[in-house]
Amino acid sequence: MLKKSGILVIAVTGTPGTGKTTFAKSLSKETGIRIIEVNDIVEDKKLFTGLDENGSKIVKLDELKKEIKGLLKKQSEEAKSIILVGHLLADLNLDYDITAVTRSNLKVLVGRLEERGYQKEKLRENLVSESIDYCGVQAAERSKETYEIETESDKAKLSYYIKERLAGKALEKPKLPEISKLEEMLELVYEGNTYGL
């Protein structure tokens, strides 16, 4: 587990293609908080052993965790808060104060991942992950507060809450909807766009 001294750690996680970086950049612009992209750490420090059959990096999670802990320790000496961004945050045994889990309509997600050139197997893996809310379930075990966001309204409510909290104002936690992808998944199946679901 991660021990912090006074630093507010905001994690933004979610299935690839759900808008993590877009939300994090918007939040950073509104608050002035620095962003650390987990994928950049993996690349810069070469924290992977190779590629799996779907072309995804096989990440050295223990080494990545140590690297992030070191960055957070350094950050705690410089600032009071940080935004971590990446789908791998759901798999790291770190504590987060606030986690935003970005969600997406499954059809929209298919389009985005196809634009990125994801092959069928990799696309299917990510569709399943989004359908079962893998990142959200994992994040809820590691974060003091976890919020799932999909609509612009959801994002605005969470951004406002974080800004006010950073300003030291006591607010009620935002009431955001429970998000289920069951109907969207069934719709894809009925249309024949199963990708193995």
C-alpha cells in the first residue's frame, strides 16, 4: 500500500478509448494540477518484458508501482495534489484518494478502438473489460472515493467537487449514477457485432 503525507492523489482510469486523458487534461487545466501519464512511465523506463499475442505490452507491474511511489513521494515535497492517468492504475496495489473511472458507450468505444487500429482480439478484450466494468470494480477496492463518469454532466459534477475540495470546502460527495453496460452489450450481440462477447 502507498503511504502519503498530505498529498491528494487523484486517479483517472478506465478502459482504453473511454476518454481518460481528455478528462484528466480538462481537470488539470481547471485546477492547475500536474498530470502523470502511467503509459509514459512504462515507455520512458522500459517497464515491460515484451508484447502479448494481441500486441499489448506485458508491463512489469511491481516495478511500475515502485516508480509511481517514488514520483508521488517527490511530488508530496513540491505540491499538494497530483493526477495519475492510465488503465493500469486499476491493477496496481496503490491507494488513491479520488478515482474517476471513465466509461463509454460500447458502440462508440468500438469505433474509437478501430480507429486506433486495434485487432479483433484486442478490441474484444477491451469491450469485455468495459462491459463488466473491470476498472471500476478494481478501483473501488483501492480508492477512498470512486466515481464513474460517462456524460458531460457527470464529468462537470466531479470536476466541480474536486475543485471545491482542493479549495478546502466541505462538500457532499457528488451523486453520480450507477453505470451498467448490459443493454449496450446485448444490443451489440443482437446486431451481430459480437467481437466474441
